Amino acid sequence: MLEKNLNDLYFSQSALIAYQNCPLKFRRRYFDGLFWPADWGGDEEQREAIEQGRIFHLLAQRYYSRGEMLDSTEIITENISHWFERLVEFRPFHENGTFLPEHELRLNEHGIKIVAKYDLLYITSTGRIIIYDWKTNHSRPKIAYWRNHLQTIVYRYLICKVGGVYSPNGLLKPENITMIYWNPKFPNEIEPLPYNHNQFLRDESFLTKLIQEIKSLEYNDFLATGDQKKCKFCEYRPICHGQRALQVEIEEEEMDFDLNWESIDEIQF
């Protein structure tokens, strides 16, 4: 049963992060099917922050789908309205390129399956691709945090592998890919993360080895992390330790459990 599940599973960056943080957490979530709503274990402030982020992502999707601005009759908070105004100023919608909001892609190559959902893919008329990812959390980690983050690794690698279909000549070089994390709370803090061939080869090797490692494990091989700090903020603490989590840490990049498998563009090799 486990072998079948592993062979069927498309690995998102959330799944890979879960495994790296705690193999047992990965098993509980992706094999045992134990997953609570996003706001489980959080306090009122955390739930409100998650809801504001969700609304902002929906507004961004609508704007880049049809160029729709906010309607004065819409009931949204003043904060979200300001965020949206900053978004429009930062990355205005126009007809000179292709905007693909909330765009899902997956790769299936030699048993390595990867899936990602992009907040926004912007394709220029010359075939360059900019990956935009919206963050609405309170903190602003240094760019080094995102440069080496699994989300950056997965997102740039995947679009490089399958993005040739969006390029005029059918080929997307790593050098034509850039990723930008942007937070409307800090609109002027922008540092693009370009890509290159050496990084692509490094990411391919890393992801292949990591996925092969996971697929080589038996069910009981998914052991708990020894880092008790991670346990204190994990939603599975009641199961593992009989204690409620102090507060479940929820990253925006973990919120991809609702991928619509039927609408994903698959590039089959």
C-alpha cells in the first residue's frame, strides 16, 4: 500500500518541507491522511492573519485574470485595500505579456513527480518568465532565507523543466527565469532571485536524491524528529506527545493542499 502511495504522490514543496522537518509528520499528513484546517491550533490573531492573506490572494488572482480593480461596494478591510493598491502599483496588469495567476504545474519524469502552484507567472513577449509569490506574514526574512528555501528550489526548477511550452522558441533557459517574493506590508523591499544553469543542475540533483530517499523508506521508517522545538509547534503534538501544540506554526507556502489535479498542466516525459 505504501509503495503504491509513494508512486502516486506528486511532491510539492510543502511535502518536502514536512519531510525535512520531521519524517513522521510527513507520514501522518500524506499517508495517514491526518490534516486539520489551516487555523487549527492558532489563536484569533493568527486566524485573522490567515484569512486576510487568503482574501489578498483571491483579489490578486482576479486582478491578473481579468484586470479587475476593486469595487467600491466590496466589503474588505482597509488593510487589504491598501495591500491591493500597492500590488497594482508594484506589478500593474497590462496586455503586453501573459499573466497566469494561481497557475498549477506538475512534472512526471523517470518516477520523479513534482507539483507546484504559482501565485503568478508573468511571461514577457520575449519569453522570459518571472515567478511572483505573495507573502502577507508579519516578518520579513532576509533574502538569504528565500534564496536557499525549498519553495525557491522547487518553483524555479519546475518551471525550467516544463516552461518551454510558454516560450516562443519552445525552450526555456534557466537564465530566463527570475523569482520575486513580495509582501504588501513591505512594498519597497524587492530583491529578484535570478536563475542559472549551475543552480538548475544543483537543484535537479538535490530534488532527485531527496525524493528517491523518501520513496526508499518503509512505513515504519518515517521517524519523528529529535528537535523538540519543532514538536512544540506541530499540529501532531497531541498524537505524538499527548500535549497540545503551543501554537501551530503555519507558513503560507504550506497552504497547497487543495490543488485541483484535474486542471493541472502535466508535462509527461
